[in-house]
Amino acid sequence: MHYRTLGTSGVEVSEVGFGAWVVGTDWWGDRTRSDSIELIHHAIDQGITYFDTGDVYGHGDSESIIGDALAPYRDEVTVATKVGYDFYNNPQAGHGELPKEITGEWIRNATRRSLDRLDMEYVDVLQLHNANVDEVDADVLETLDELREEGLVDAIGWALGPSIGWLAEGDLAITEEFDSVQLVWNLFEQDVGNHFLNTIKKTNSSTSLIPRVPHSSGILNEQVTPETGYDLDDHRGFRPDAWYETGWEKIETLRFLERDDERTMGQAAIAYLLSHDAVPTVTPTFHTSEDISAWAAASDVPKLSAEELSKVSSLYAENFGIDRDDGMDQLRSSVDGEDIRAAGINKRATRGPRNTASSD
């Protein structure tokens, strides 16, 4: 495992991180508390030191599990959490979005509650969870600075949508020199990541980008196959047939990234993201200890060559040679699609609880 620094914060992260949304919730299968702790300890054994949780995951259960599991290793690990949802006063309706609270007072109180559940005196990275661009005002920014000055957090981040907001939010975080921006980014979904790379370059910002969903929800690691895809009982089971069909076709065009006994497709998907200087860590969704062992090793596989990266870019530009839509050719926007149009991205803004943009 190799390690990098988050922005200019001095906070060190492992190149492969642990997304703790898989513990304390049933979103990715049921597991006991002891199962979750065993999974976390196995990640540590594989060199993973970056653990990313959120207060809303399991309504605090994920933070509590992370705190218990990491207590013996606190000085050896980097812990990130997220705040911004009011799950204290609102019941969870399935996987639907809860009401948000993005104010200075709420962030301060939520952070202290998170620290209590984690049983930690500070958190290495505090992230705003799916905040919209119009919610992050001077009061919020000042509170984040104060929390850092008080030693309660070491670095500040912003975790983005996709069902809430993308470009304007990430651009603001980069402009305001947040230490990190978390986003969905993978070989099949490059628009947002590429846009932020350009924003970082134009602004000379030190903000780091933290990709999640590097395997496009299971296709790029081949856990979702033509035989298994339609039988999924989680959120992926509700995706259109075209998403599966085009994904299976796209992956065949990327077989050149595989190297016998050196780099699997699942590892190549992570290595692709780590090829960008702005990316210090990638957080895949681990289901099993076998996943952890395989994908943690992506830090050590052969890096993608310039020729391979160029070929990936060319394939993406021509939609991997596929002449039909995957049924999900949309981006959510909190500013009615203005940010999408300004970026010249050929996607549509969609309707959501916090925007009324047309999906036409």
C-alpha cells in the first residue's frame, strides 16, 4: 500500500480507502457488528488507513462501529465523517433522502455528536454531506474554519451527490480551497471528474478529489455480470436494462487494461483513478474480505501507461463505440442545469427534491 496527502492539510491517506457506508447499514447486505469489525480489521491488515463514514449511515451506527474497531489504532489511521442530514428528528423512509441542515450551528453540534459516537477527540476529515451550493454560506465556511482552529478537525471536505448536486458544488469547494471533494468517478463516468480536474488546473487549487464507485456499481469488477445483474435486490436492481447491457459491452473494449497475474480489471479501474495527481485515495465498496484483499492490492499493481490512458480517453470520447444511451445519461443539478450547460457537458439535469430542472 502507498500513501498520499490530502490537499495541503498534511493528513495522510492510503491510496485505497474504506467506505464505511457498508457497515452499520443494510444497503449492501446484512452483517453483524462483529462481522463489520472483522472487515475493518482485515482492511487494516491490508494497509488501508483511510476510513470514510458519515453520521447518517445507520443513523450513527456506522460511526459507532468505526470508533470501536479503530480504537486500538487511532494514531495509525485517518478517519473521515460527514454531517448535514437531520436524522435525529426524522424517520428514514427506505433509502430516500432525509431533510438536510447545512448551517453553522448544525454543523458544530453534529460534529460533536459524531465525535461522541466515534469516541474520538477529533476527526481527521470533516465533510459536508450532499450540501447544495446555495446552502454553503459565509456562516458555514466560518464554522468549518473554527472547528479546524479548535482542533476538532484537521481537514475539510465536501461529499457530492449525484442525486443532489455536482458541478457548481465541487467548483465552489475547489475555489474555497476545501481539502477534498468526494465524487462518483470511474472509467464509465468521467465527465464530472474531468471537469473538476480542469477547475483545479484553472484555479491552481490544492483540493484533492476522492472518487467513490470506482467499479461502476459492480460492472468494472465483474461482480455484476449478464448472469447475475438482473437478480440484484439492492439499488442496482432498479436500473434500466440498457445500463447493464451497455456496461457489459463497454468492459470488453477495456480488456487491454488487464495484465495476466499483474492487474485485474477491478484493480485497473482503481489504478486509472490513482493515475491523476489530484487523487490521493479511492474508496471502493467492499462487500467481503476477499474484495478488500484484491482491491487494496491495486495500490501496488503496474500503473497505467500514457498509451493506456490515452486509449481510455479516446474510447470514452466515442462512448466506447456504442451508439445508444444507457438509460442514465443524466446529471442532477442544484442550479437548474446552468452548471452543466456552462461546462459544455452533454448531459441532462433531472428532477429531484431540491431542484425543478426539466429533464427534457
